[in-house]
Amino acid sequence: MTTSVLTPQSQSDLDASIQAKITSMIDDLVDSLPDPKQLTSEERRGIIARYSAVLEGNFIYWMTAAYLAVQAEEARPHLIENLYEEVRDAHPAMLRRFAIAAHAFPGDADAFAVNEDLTKVRVFLGRLSGVQSLVTMAFFEGFIQRFMGYLAELATAQGSTDMEYTDVHGICDIAHTQGLFEALSAEMAINPLDPADDLYEGVYLLRALLQTIVFGNANKLEN
Ligand SMILES: [Fe+2]
């Protein structure tokens, strides 16, 4: 493995280019979301149910995996702060209430629809690669924040008025996403990725999972 020492300027250029790429991938994904008014009630229910099937049981698990993967001490407080909020405010319970109120609590078909893509992300994060895990979670947080208005619109169309989950996550994830980019920068400085590895490997796997949440098993974007 070769490690290159980055000057502060080249480090900040690299940080900016990674952040720009992640932002652009999130923009593309958000732009691809189908118009809620064009969806059937069952299609709207399916998106909420698959989202819930993935997020309720995996978000804290994956943030914990990222925590276990990082070596930079300065990276840890960002992850701990995120986990602390998740646990203290019982975000999985909040999401479950959201799904139930929208009559979209996931059933076995919803869980099976995401199973293959979900498993790939789980196995990937189990490799405990600090830099790749952080960039994956930064993409995840950034997307979630941008997705909340859309998710709320789906739930409203399903007759729900319980928007605590989408209200909370549209706000707090902005700071969390920035924190994850700062953690990524710290991790890259002391535990850089092997140049042979793809920085975005986990991001691509997670994007495929998010596309399956939105579209079922069709219409995936190319890399
Ligand atoms: Fe949360």
C-alpha cells in the first residue's frame, strides 16, 4: 500500500471534490424521484414501507459500524453525537409510528424486495473500512435530509398527519452530514484508503438500495 502525504491545501481540495461528487449523486437521485401525484396509493405505500424496512433496523447499526471502522480520534465525536441522538430520541420508534400512521408498516413482500441490496450494504460495512464507511454514511445522511419532504408528501397523500419523523430528520441531518465530511477528512489524513480501492464502492451499493426503495426492483441509475 502506498500512502501519500497531503498538504493542507491538497487535502482541502480533495475534501471539496468528494463533497461535490456526493452532493451531485444526491441531486441526481432526488431529481429521479417520481412525482407523488403520478403514483398509485399502493406505490406510495410501497416506498414508505421499503424505506421503513431498511431504515428502522439498520441506520443505528450502520452508524455503529462506521464508528467501529474509524481510526481517527477526531472522527469519533461526530459519529457518537449522531448515535446519541438516535438512541436518546428513539428514532426507530419515531419511524415506526410514521409508517403505521401512513398505513405503510412493511410486510414480508416489502422486506424481500430490498433483501438483496440490503445484504450487500451490510456485508460491505462489515469490512470496517474507515474512509469508505464514512463517505457512505455522509451520502446516506445527505440523501435522507433531502428525501424528507418527499417522504412527508407520500405520507400525507396516504392520509397521515404524523410528520414528526420527517420534520426531525429534515433539520438535524444537515449538521450530521457536515460532521461526517469533517470525520472523513480526519480519517483520510491518518488512515488513507488503498489507491486500489474505490472510495465510492459503498456509496454505489447504498444508492442501489435507495433506488430499490423508491422504484422496487427496476429503473436503476447507471454509475
Ligand atoms: Fe434518525
